[in-house]
Amino acid sequence: MDNLEKSAPNNPGMYDWLLAQQKDSLIDPKQTEKLLKENEEKQDRLKKYRLPTYATTGTHSSLEEAISYIPENKWGVEKFLVRCVPKNNGGLKIQRCRNISLEEVINFVNNLPEGKNNYFVEIREHWEPNYSGTIISDGDGSTVIEQVKGSHANLENQSIATPTINPETGIKKLEINNNRFDLHFVSQGEPNLEEKNIMLEALRYFTPEINRKKLEKLKVYTEYCFSNKYGYRFIDIADNDYWTNLKKKKYSID
């Protein structure tokens, strides 16, 4: 199934990626364990910040229980993302599939490796965004916003330091440097007015007033999606040094 995303050699998940970082001595085992734990807690962090998120059933012990949390109007969408987490550490991988009907969700879970009873199940609303982006504020006066057309996956293989500049598919980047005499904006990839507005409106969820005083205190890493029809959805947020360090390449996975 083309929409299937699982931790495998040809499509590594966060666990595989962190192990590779650990092997190259870029992080240590304790940090790996901490980052994996935080990845499983990001829905709670998103709620703490009161950010708009994709509607979800929450994580449940069975498919039937998860489905019972889907309202009759199906959140106004007809496509879903399903995420299945192993109930123990027996070597099974997280399994996920997106952009599928509810009937396909049921079929996917019923055919999980080693049987559906070995997984927790979460079902979320899904729609393809018009734009997706990442905001990083380092708590030391610098903020970088990256944005692409379409899915957030289009950002994963490109670097903040060397964005692909392509009018249609490349990264559009907005730097806010708070360490100059005046608040200073630098754009790369030539974002148009609409794109700049989407970037700045995403930032306003954290600093409603975009000024020097507010930005110099901001330390956050966050990922968002934007739809002309549905508005903003935030999919991750963190404020620790690993994620807010602008010199490091970031990786996240749903």
C-alpha cells in the first residue's frame, strides 16, 4: 500500500534514525530514550499549548474502542490516518497509514503483523494541506520559519541551512533576527505575500504580537499544516535544547 509508512530499512522511522545518530556519536543512549519518550507525549504538549490539532480518537487498546470515539459526522472529513503502536517491546514496529477511508482503516488494522491484539490504535482525521511548515525559535533572539507547498514530508530531506530554492516545490524560508538594532526579517526562496502571511499567522499562535520583546523570550520547535479549507493544525511541539538548536537538522514522525 503506497500510503503505508513504517519503520523499515527503506523508510526509517524516528527510532531507526535516532539509533543511526547514536551510532555516529551525535547523541547518547539516554538522549535517544528521552527523545523517543517525548515523541509519544507530544499530543499532551500540543494540548498544553492549546494549539489546533487534527481531531483524534486518542490511543486505545483495540480498533473497536478507537472507532467508538469517531462521531457520526466523521469530523467533517472522509479520509483518516491510523497509527498503531506495539503494546510491548517484542521487536514490532510502529505501523501507520494515511489518506485512507474508514473501511480501509479497519482492513489495515485487521491485517497488522503478528495480529491486531498486539497494538494500541489511534485514528485521526486526515486531509492534504496546502502548506506545511516548521518554526524554530532558539531562545537567543533568532527565529526561522520554513514552509513548503503540500505535505510536511517535503521538508524532511532538506536542510534549514541550505534550502532548495524552487518557485513551486522548494523551501520558502523566513528568518527573524532579533539580535540586530531593529527587528530584522530575511527571506529566502522568495515567499510571496500569501506564504509570508501563513508563516507569520502560525508564529502568532506563540507570540500574538510579533515584536522584539516577545520574540527574544521565545524558545520553541513546532510543526504545522495549513489548509485553505480547514485552517491550521499543529502536529508537534517541543522546547528542549535538542529541537530548538538551529544548527541541528531535525527529524520527526507522527
